[in-house]
Amino acid sequence: MITKQKGTYDIYGDEAKKRAYVNDILATLCEKYNYNYIETPVFEASELFHRGVGETTDMVQKETYDFKDRGERALTLRPEGTASVVRWFIENKLYGNMSDPVKVFYNAKMYRYERPQSGRNREFTQWGFECFGSDDVMSDAEVISLAYNAYRFLGLDDVKVKLNSLGDTASRMKYRESLIAYFEPHIHELCEDCQERLKKNPLRILDCKVDAEKDIIKKAPVILDYLNEESASRFKKLQELLDLMDINYEVDDRLVRGLDYYNHTVFEITLNDSYALGGGGRYNDLVETLGGPSISGIGFAMGYDRTLLAIEENGVNIPINNSIDVYILYVSDTEKETAAYLTQDLRLNGIIAETDMLGKSLKSQFKSVDRFQAKYYIVLNDDDLKNNEVVVKDNKTKEEEHVKINDLVDYIDMHM
Ligand code: HAM
């Protein structure tokens, strides 16, 4: 038997319905914030992620699905959405005439070669959004607000934003030096990866999953002490805006995020202080790094699968409709023809209709009525049809009514 690959999953039944409901809520919310939907390809040139996300990140070093196609092109299945959207932004020269920020959202499958566990898969969905062209803290506040409210609209009222600032390049360089000086004498106490990170990207040490609990990491200098005046004042202004917007946040001076492109604002959304349900931040140099002009960006991505798990674990009720509106039963050939056009007519008028497609007995068709939890059913009958009418039966009350065929759609509509 050929089975699905480790860390992947099929989506069907109630799970698919739940996702459709969640997608609807998220898309509607994005529209309110005036973000437009975007789809980018599943695979891109490997260089996009290697350069964009950063060569020294875990994601690029250990997690990307890299392959060569038959034309020997080096390709990568997208591990995240930001670099792809930046590529789109540059390729379409959307920076050319930017009188307003460009704002887009996506809902897409991502691929990372990780050790699968609850809420961590190799193929997973991210709902994310990006905003280009504003360096004003208003855009930081907007992005954080959209991320935060998305969870609240999904019924997760207790989410919290963990917020930090990585400052501008100058602040970070100063911090980087102090981290190297701090870790260097103790570097042998840390894992092999951290030893490598020391010179290449010491901030990554703070993000290490192996050494996270070690004192040496816990007592490391914090970035907030190294922010220059401008970066510190920017961070303070952002917090003032978040206060005004009544957003539940907490400054977490340990938060550095696992991707290289961030500066200034970084944030994650958590529930009950467990793993991140989503994360994002500002990336003012990424457009330039990937070959575009100097244009700032900020965005966020929700771990969709983790969010669905959280919804389930927190007992949030997602309405799932497993019932149909009308089932049409028949026996004779003329009744069958009527069933064909009546179901079509009902469906085209927004009514969920079913009929038999297996030549079942009437008794078996009645079983389908119950299995589909039909609200109404109609047993076609040649005599009724001669009078251009059908008998509609309410499956709950078992009350029935003669209805003219021409009035059927209106009748069902009125009674739903
Ligand atoms: P990220 O933190 O790598 O950021 O991923 C965002 C979220 O995706 C995580 O918080 C997590 O919930 C979810 N996630 C990550 N890996 C997995 C996995 N293997 N299985 C299930 N869920 C996962 C980014 O990807 C950035 N592009 C976010 C961003 C957008 N920053 C700016 N704009």
C-alpha cells in the first residue's frame, strides 16, 4: 500500500469543513484591513530562501526541501511565505508607484524537513500577510492588531502577543559584539550548532532548542539594553499604540525569532505561554537583499495547524454543517428525469439537494435521507407530477404539503 509521507496529512470530512469556516473568517478580517489575497508558486529558486531567510538559519541549513529539476535548476519547496511575496513584489516592480503601502495575505502550504510532532509537520499551512512601504510604527501596530484579532475572531480570546525589538542595524551590531564577547569563554558548554553560530550569527544561540534551558543562555545580555535612542523610542511608541488599541501584549526581551531578515519589531502569538501559534516582524532590508530597492516591510504568519489544534483544545465551537436541505426519492423513469432537473434547479438556487445515483430501492433511499440528515424529502410520484406538483415532507415533524413544482424553490427557501 502506498501511504502518505511522514509529516503530511490528508484533509477531508469535518476537518475540511472546519478549515473552510476558518478561512472564511480570516479572509473577511483581512478584507477589513484592506489586504488583498495572493498566491505564489510552491517552488522557487533555492537562492530566494537561502539568501532571504539566511544561510545560517536552521530553516535553510536543516529544513528546506531542496531539489534539482530535470533542467538542473536548483529549486526549493517554499518553507515560508515572506521571501516568495518579496520576490513577487520586486519582480512586478510594485515599488514603482507606491503612493500607499502594498498589503497582501496568503493561505498556503509550506514545507520544512522537521521532526514531526503535535503541531509540527513537514507539510503545513500558514495563513500570513505582508505590508510593504511603511516604516511608520502605525504599520507595526496594524500588523500586530490583524494577527491578534485573527485569533480572537476564531474564538481564542486569551491569546497574548510576545513582543521584542531587535533595533536597527547599528544597535544589533553592538549587541552582536557583546554576545560574542559573552559567549566566547563558555562556548564549549554549548552544542555544536551554537559553537558554529558564535561567529556567523550569535543571536541564533539565544534561539537554540538544545541549550535553551542552560544558565549561560538565560543570563546572556538582552537586546533591549543595546537599542540606540531612535530604536528605543520607536519601540516605546509602538507599545503606546498597542495600549491604545487594547492589545494584550508583553515585552519578551528573549524573543529573537529564527529567521535572519528581521529588524526592529519581532513578535509571536501564544496561548497559555505554550508554543508560538504564529510569528512575524519587520524586515526593512529584505527587499534590498533580494535585489529590489530599499523598501521596508512587515508581516506575520499564523501556524494554521497549531491554531486549529488550539481551537479544539480550548473547546471553541466551530459550526459544521453535515446535513442537506432536500433529498428527492424516485422509482420510475419519468420520476428519475424529474429528479434530475429538480435537483439541478434547487442547487442552482442555493439549496443543498441530493438524489439517488445507484438505482436503490425506495427503502434504501429512505436510509440515505436519514444518513444525509435531510431537512426535507420529496417522494416523487407520477400522479403528483401530472398535476405539476410534488409532496414536500418535513423530516423532523413529518408534516407534508403539496407544492407546485414552479413554487418549490420558494417554498424550501421560505421554510429554511
Ligand atoms: P515562522 O515563525 O517560521 O515565521 O512560522 C510562523 C508560524 O508557522 C510558527 O509560529 C508556527 O506556528 C508555524 N509553523 C512553523 N513551522 C511549522 C511546522 N513545521 N508545522 C506546523 N506549523 C509550523 C515565518 O514563517 C515568517 N515568514 C513569518 C513572517 C511573515 N514574518 C514576516 N512576515
